[in-house]
Amino acid sequence: MNIVCRRSVFHLCRRPSLIADAGKERGIHSSCRRSMVMPAWVIDKYGSNDVLRFNENVLLPIIHYPNEVIIKVHAASVNPIDVNMRSGYGSKSLNMSRDPLHIKTSGSEFPLVLGRDVSGTVMECGLNVKYFKPGDQVWAAIPPWKQGTFAEFVVASVNEVSLKPKSLSYTEAASLPYVMLTAWAALVNSCGLSKEKCPGKRVLIIGASGGVGTAAIQLMKAWGAHVTAVCSGNAVTLMKDLGADDIIDYTVARLKDQLKTRDLTTTKEFTTDGDSLLPVDHL
Ligand SMILES: NC(=O)c1ccc[n+]([C@@H]2O[C@H](COP(=O)([O-])OP(=O)(O)OC[C@H]3O[C@@H](n4cnc5c(N)ncnc54)[C@H](OP(=O)(O)O)[C@@H]3O)[C@@H](O)[C@H]2O)c1
């Protein structure tokens, strides 16, 4: 296992003759000719798609904390949050997480690497990392205040990473972590649902045909809940395929009116739009 501390990297940076070999010393092989750098998609300011820039000279990331790993990115996916962050969504609060003491100047988050989802291979492990070793195939969701996954390598804390299921390809695995964790946060953390509590419960999922909704349907069905999915007409087949018990097409009549024709009196229902989860009587 190769562990590189900040001081040794700094030392190497100050001695150009060593720079070319630094990546090799770490056991990380960048696809770039210079081994201290890697390719990444970055933005240097917020805006529309034309702010995206392919940069082959982004510094290879290093481990800052003993619970971190470096992952070689095999696949990443574009989530709605990446599109929103490109436009500046959440930049003030994310900068507070990046720089809580306000030491840095404005714009210090740039060049910013977007991308929250990743599947790949562990390359380096911090000193306290016990569960992973170099070569492990993993998937992860990287929090939005950290540098993202549209790069050849990304740093993650171990609590953001787990072993990739063998049944999924890298590409399939990279499409799931962030959206699945969003559904999990809504249903488990906010609603208090669990495998034990779901049997006999009815759950109403608004936005059921979207990324969060399809994840929520599958989790609720796997845990034995009765699922009512709300979507537009063209998603009905998808909802049935995912196992929804009842489907409401919100385009044909008001959702509230359609719910009145269903017997909801005996059970407690919840609705999610991915951001919030409310008891049905709040509709
Ligand atoms: N994706 C993530 O990882 C993530 C993370 C954090 C928060 N969120 C938030 O969670 C929400 C859903 O995200 P998503 O990724 O699932 O979005 P998405 O894939 O775009 O899906 C949104 C769904 O909402 C449905 N919809 C649109 N208008 C509706 C209406 N008036 N009534 C009922 N359903 C309607 C659409 O269904 P039809 O096509 O059937 O009309 C669409 O499939 C968003 O607010 C997003 O910001 C998402």
C-alpha cells in the first residue's frame, strides 16, 4: 500500500526532477504524459454548458485525512444536481462547507470538478482505512462540497464508499448512489420507514417516474409496502414494471380529487417529491 503525505508531495513539487516520477511512486498511473496531473472536466465560473472545460492538467488529488481513499474513476453519471451546480445552485452554502472560517477569497472553489456519482477502483488508502484496499471495486456518492467525479481520480471518505455489487457493471453502478441515497434519506431518515415497518403501510410517491421516485418505488416494494405511484400517463408501464400497486396519472385530474376516490382512511401515507416527505393530509 502506498501512502503519500502532504509533506512528501509538497517536497516533490518543489523538485521538478522528481515530479515526473511522483505518480509512479504512488502507484497511481494517470493517462496524462505528466504523472502528477490528470484529465478532468472543470468549470472556472458558473453558467450554462459552455463553462465546461476539459482540462488535462488538473493536479492529482492527495489524501488529506486518514479515513480517505483515492478512487480511479471507471464511470460517473450526470445527476440533476450537477446541472444545477454548474449554474451556481447552492454555491454560498457549499462554500461555507468548503471554507468554514472564510479564509479563502471569493471564487476559490474554481476550478470546480462536478459529478457526485462514481464507480471505480481504490488506488490509495489513508492510514485508518481498514475495510478497503487498493484494487477493490467500489461505488460512492461524493458530497457536493467536495471535488467531483468527472475526473480520472477522486478522493472520498470511507463512509461515502462501499464495495460495488458484483452483479452491476461499472456503468450501471455509477447511475445509482446519489439518487438511491436521496430516496433512502427521504424514506428512512425523514419518514422513519424500515423493512420491519413497511408491511401493511401504504406509501404515496409523487414524481414516481423520475430518478428518486423509481428508486423509492423499488425500495418500498422490496420492503413490502403498498405503493401508489403518481406520474404522467406515458410512465404507467414503467410504474407497473417496477411493481407499483396503484398508479395515478396526475395529468387527467387534480391529484387531490383522485385521492378522494381511494380508501386512505385506515393507513398513514406519505408523499415524496424527493426533497420533502409529507403525510398525505398535507396535500
Ligand atoms: N436525483 C437526485 O439524486 C436528487 C437529489 C436530491 C434532490 N433531488 C430532488 O428530487 C426531486 C426529483 O428529482 P429526480 O431526479 O427524481 O427528478 P426527475 O428524474 O426529473 O423526475 C421528476 C419527475 O417528476 C414528475 N413530475 C413533474 N411534474 C409533476 C407534477 N406536477 N406532479 C407529479 N409529478 C410530476 C415527472 O414525471 P412525469 O414525467 O411522469 O410527468 C418526473 O419524472 C427534484 O426536486 C430534485 O431536485 C434529486
